Amino acid sequence: MQIIKLLLVLLLFCTACSNNNEASKPDIKFERAKWDIKEDGRYTYRKQMVNDLLNNYKWPGLKKDSVIKLLGEPDEIEDNIFMLYNVNQNGFGFFPLSTKELVIELTADSTVKLARKN
């Protein structure tokens, strides 16, 4: 039993300390073609593009259709108010530990009220 606990702690330590170079990648300009690229179930460039999207695009007042034209279909829609685009997900195997998303909040008439990282 002690060995199993030790191995579990060691595995968690190694996972937490693994260097995947995500933090060292610089921000890049938004490119629609790169926005959609996925490798191993994860979006390759979204984390690097999200700041450009938030800082250099005018979100309030934009129609829902225009958002979809720019970013594609959202990964999830909540209560027909929040459009969620997965940006980055860290996990352990199939278990997600943390998820970063681009959240587009809509008003009742389907215009953008707010865009933010979550």
C-alpha cells in the first residue's frame, strides 16, 4: 500500500512539473485557419491568439452570426447567452483539471455584450 501511495505522489509530481512549453510561446495575431487546428484533441494556437482577439477586435454590439463567421461554431453554448470557445485544457489523461475559455456573452437580441477569458 505504501508503494502505491508513493507511486501516485511521484506520478502527480511529475505531471505537475512537466514542461510542455505552453507558457513560453509568445502571443500571435488571430488567424482563422490556425484557430481551428487541433492536435491530440487540443487546440494548437488558440492560447496564443486569445489576447489578440480580446485586445484588437470590437466585440460589444457584434451580432452572433458575425462571431460565428469569425471564430466558427462555439464548442459550447450555455443558456443561449454564453458562447464558449475552448482555448486551453490541462488534464490528467481523460480527466480535465483546468480549462481556459473565450467567453462571448450575448444580450437578448443576440448581440455581443462582453468578450473575456475565463
